Amino acid sequence: MIEAAIIFAATCYGLALLLNLWRIVVGPDSANRILALDTMVINLIALLVLYGIWRSTPMYFEAAMLIAMVGFVSTVAYCRFVLRGNIIE
């Protein structure tokens, strides 16, 4: 039963990734693209956690934590670049 739930959740997150990719391509401005990239990172983290549950190994949870940290830093850096024109002052 848990495998069916994991497959359903992974399918939903995969569809969400495709919709985020569409928002990045079609997005009317850079703010929408930044939010779509951040949401893609969150969906990727969810997929890694689901895969870790399916494989019953903690290695994927650690990878999800690393991607979360890199995703947060990259979102902040991209927002600072859009707002100020530079990242490091």
C-alpha cells in the first residue's frame, strides 16, 4: 500500500516539476521565474525524500538537505542580483 502512495506522490511531484518548467519558460517577469525555480527545488527535495522512503536508506535524506541549502542560497543570490544588480557588495 505504501508503494502505491509513493508512486502517486512521485507522479504528482513530477507533474508539478513540469508545470514549474512551463512557468520558467512562459513567465511574464523575472519574479515569476525566481519563484518557479524555488518551487522546483522544493519539488526536487520532495522527490528525493520519497525515493529515500522507497529505498529505505538515509543517504537520500542527506542529499535532500544539501539541495535545500544550495537552493536557498541560490534563490537569495538571484533575488539580490535582480534587485540590486550585484550579489556581493
